[in-house]
Amino acid sequence: MAISNNRLTAAEYERNFSDVHPPFDGRESALVEANRCLMCYDAPCMKSCPTSIDIPKFIHQITTDNVKGSAHTILQSNIMGAGCSRVCPVEKLCEGSCVYNFLHEAPIPIAKLQRYSTEMAMQRQWQLFTRKPETGKRVAIVGAGPAGLSCAHVLAREGVDVTIFEKEESGGGLMTYGIAAYKVTPEFCREEVEYITSIGGITIRYGQELGRSISLTQLRAEYDAVFLGFGVGLARRLDIPGEDLEGVVDAISFIYGLRTQPLAQTPVGDRVIVIGLGMTAIDAATQAKRLGAKEVTIVYRRTRAEMPCTQVELDLALLDGCKVLWLAAPEEVLGTDGAVTGLRCSQMRLGEPDASGRRAPVHSGEEFVLEADMVIKAAGQTPFEEMVEACDLQHTGGKVAVSGNVTSIGGVFAGGDCVNGGREVVDAVQAGKDGAAAIMEFLGLHAEVKKNVPTPEAII
């Protein structure tokens, strides 16, 4: 069956892609939840946040109707706190560490409270930070994603002029182009980027790609320092027969299409198979179902115990009607006249643990075939190895080698997914902060980057 689009009515698309985790319906609801917080000493939730947001403090500020102060507490640690409140896997971070879990009660809805404060700050355009006097220093940043924007905001606050070079036509990186549309919309991402850059001193030049439009040599010559935050984004190939048939797409491209064109114009099959079970695989599977696919089957070569996605994400896919085949590995994409007709899989069993510590899947000797007209590959991403190599940067398989955010080239720093190979958005935000601190030291400015003092406005 041919892949098609425009399967649903406008109302159905709107319903299917509406906010998956809606905000509080008013001040009173937020206050009820905020007042449940025990304000733990040495709070475990704060320890579990990669950006070290003072969670008890911002929640206490909500209880006293100091929402502006609450937003400042969040954003001084995580300038993308509004976006992270929508996309962070809080069940394995802050909320997963909440002491209420040990009392067998629902944890404090930290993400929802964070969204309450930060979105109010964005909607009311509260300027919670002021720039220090100009230092005369100029820094170039490659990539307007979470790492680059975080680094830029810290530097701008300290009086450094920043120019960000971004290959896409909008900023936000993964937030804008790589996350399910029912979590964050492109409109929200644009508003968040505008809010971050409204501090001043940050210029974003779009359509500028490292290795094509600009070179690292050029940036080093024109700026006092360079920060690389271009992430990862190349889909990992499966290297199986039939991978290039019509109807085989990678999850990154599939989600990118959803984010850059009307939903009704995004092609989707009737019978869709998604290979992999990470967060991106879940996003691809649920969105395929919400686009109108009749059947969506996720194929994963291990068991539930080894899955990389969270249980919350898996439950979302299951509630949407997606099916999961455990211990199944793709062997060949089948096709007729150049188009996908199915997927041949091997039944697997678990052997001894591999280098990752998870039990490695091994062939059981049995095979089976699944019918399909669309196969979405979500088996991970690989770094931009060719680009990194062309920049003469030391690397490991394309992941930029750093020591304290410092690369092998003087005056060039790096952080985020291009260094770690791909983690959460909140990890990239922290990497941007750390990169900014390293750059400030390199420039001889020695500012206390991580101890920003709130303005009088912010603590009203």
C-alpha cells in the first residue's frame, strides 16, 4: 500500500498533536501542588537536575506568589527551563528522586511547576537579567541549539558579544527540529529563542553551516574564542538489504519533516514499523500513529528491562495503540517494484552482558516477516565525523575530544551532544554553561558565571 498523507481532518490533527502534558489550569492548582513540597534539606531532586536548579527554592517562591523570583531561580541555572519543563525525562531525574516516591505517593509535579513560572516569564516578557558593561570581547558559537544558546546567554550576561552560526533557518536545535510536535511546537521554540536572545548582545546568523558557509579557521581569526555546540544528527545506518527502498526513512528525517511542514503534508504509511526503542523511536512511532497510520509496530532486539526509553514514554506509545515486538532484530527490508512491503526479522534471545552492561541479544535461529509499507529507522545517531575531521579537531569516532570543554585547538571550546554523543536537552544546557565558564577564564574575565546575582526586579 502506498504511503500517503492528509489522512485526517484538521480537527483530528489538532487533537492528536495538542499538548501531551497540559499546564495547570490556574494559579490555585499550581499553589495546591507547590504547597505539597516538603522543602527537603539537601534536596535529592536538586541533585538529580543536571543544571542544579534550586527546586525547593523556586517552589517555595511560587507558594508566596513570587512567580517572578521563581522564574529567575530557574532560569539562572537553566535558561531553557521553559522548554525543559516540557521535554525533560523528569521521571528519571528530579521527579524520580522526589522523596514522595518512597512514601508511595505521587511525586511533586516539578516540571509542571517549572513550566508555570517560566512560561509566565516568557508571556509577560519579564527581563530577569541585565548585561554587565561591554568587555570588548567577541565569541563565535556554532549551533543555536540548547548548548549554544545556554553558552551565549551566560556570555552575554557577562558583557561579551556573541554571534551564533546556525545551519537551519530557526534556532533551538533539537528542541525545534527533533522532538515530538505534541511536546513542543515550533512556535513555542521560536518564542523561547527570542526570549533568550532578548537580553541583547546575541546575534544569530542563520543558514551558516560549519565546513560549508564558514570555516573554523575563519572563526578563530575573527573572534576571541569559539564554542562548538553543533550536536549530532546523522542517522545510524542498519546496513541490511533493502535499506534504500522507497518507504524506508530515518526517524530524524521523519520528525524533521513533521516540524517543518504542515502535518497534513507529512507522508505516513498504513502499516508502519519503527526499528529501535529510544526516545526518538517513541516520538516517531507515536507521531506516525497520530498522523493516521492504522498499525504501528516497534521492533526492539532486547527486552523491556534493557530498553533505553523511559516507562512513561513507552506507556505513551502503548496508549496511542502502538505495539512492541521484543527480542526481534531486523535482517532485511522486503520490497516489490522498489517499494517497501515488509521486514524480515530474527527472533532473538539474551546472552551475556556486552560492553554497555546490558545482556547482548543473540540469534535464536527463528525468523518471521512483518508486513509494512513504511519502515522508520531509529537505531541511534552518529556524530558529524567528516566535519570534525576536516576541522583538524581531535575526536573519538566523531565525538569532539575535550578536557574541561577545551578542545585540541587553542581558543576553541565544545560541549553538548557533539562531545557526549547525545544525551538530554538539560545536559546540553549545562554543557553550554560550563563552556561559557571556560571561555570566560580563557578571556581573562574570571567572572563567577554560575553565581549570577538576581536583579532587584527579579526578587520582588
